[in-house]
Amino acid sequence: MNDKYTEMAGRLIVALDYPDAEAASALVRELEGIPCYLKVGMQLYYAAGPAFVRELKSKGYSVFLDLKMHDIPNTVRGGAESITRLGVDMFNVHAAGGTAMMKAALDGAESALAADPGLTRPLIIAVTQLTSTSQETLNSEIGIQGSVQDAVVHYAKLTQSAGLDGVVASAQESALIREACGQQFITVTPGIRPAGSAAGDQARVLTPGEAIRQGSHYIVVGRPITAAENPREAAEHIIKEMIEA
């Protein structure tokens, strides 16, 4: 593996969107040797629990625990403390929970680190607007006026002011976030579809190469890999697109 391959593979987050540990483990075996991140979301975590996260960590993977916490500050603080004790590398909250809630997530992580100095501080990021959110949904249903881009940048600034590391946003907003919050503020971008793939339920999508060119630090890819006839080949193709961006 050359350095560029290792770098880009490490910026690919493969979403393990499976109903149980057995199905997820089958994909992990197919991806063995690719130094990518693995994302454990609600469906898999609620089925397989912390033990599966620990198993992934024991295999040497970086893990993004995608539970999108959104609750009162005290509850989020406790959740963040438990998640940090798991040893994950990244987790998220909803920016819509506000500054006090996001600061509580950071406090919870720091509490776990103080109790166990052997832990590594995870990246803590906040969801701005889901990539399934269209302009009409934002305005008519959620009740936020203005453009999706304006809402995303507002939440990104709020997240940065709370001391978190970055945000989850569409790759279409990466450049705007970088302009508003600086180069070091992390953007994790789902809604990635390789050229020729179906958009599915995503409203704001880009290809892997476009996302890297827009400045995304990490891209999240699910179905284009998990539903592929040859998931390993699909992952390798995406990494190649990222390298060539």
C-alpha cells in the first residue's frame, strides 16, 4: 500500500447498515486489509450492542458510532461518557440540540478520559441537516426558513463555538463550511454516490471524487458498497476515485 492509498482509504467510512452482527461481519471479512473507517449506526448498534464495537476495535478498525444523540444536556453528557469508554474514534450529536447540549457531549467525553487516561479522545461531530433534507422539507416541514446551505453553515458555526471537532453535512456544503469555519474544522459527508449509482433516498449527493475536491475530510458510503455484487471491488473503486480527485 502506498501512502496516498492509505490516506484515502482512511478517509472512506463504510456504513455497516445491517440488521445484525452476522451480516455486518460478513462484509467486514470481505473488506479485510482495506484500512477504512467503519460506521456503526442505529440499526446495527441496537441489535449487536457495544460488544460488536469492541470486536471491530480489536480487529484494528477505526469506528464511527453514528447514534446522533439529541436530548437534554445531562443525558447527552452521560451518553458521550459511555461512548468514549467504548473506545470509538468518532461519534455524533445533533447540532439542533443547541450549544449547551453539544458542550455537554464534550464534557462527557472528557470525564471518561479523566477516569481512564488510556483512552483516546474521539472526534465529536454534529449533524447539521440530514442529506435526505430537501429545501421544501426544511422550509415547509421542519419550519426553518432560508436555504439548506444557510441552515448548514449556521449549525456548523454553532458546533464550532461549542468546541466540537466538525460536522456531518452534504459534500455540496463542504466548501461553504470550510470558508465559514476554517480548514481544520472536519466535514464528514454522507450522500456519496459513485458515478452511475442511484441516489436512493438522498436529496443532496456527490460522487467520491467531487466530495474530495469540495474539501470533505471523510466520506460515508453505504449501499454502493454494501449492496454491490462485489463489495470489496466497489470499495477499491471508490478509493481510486478519491485518489484521482
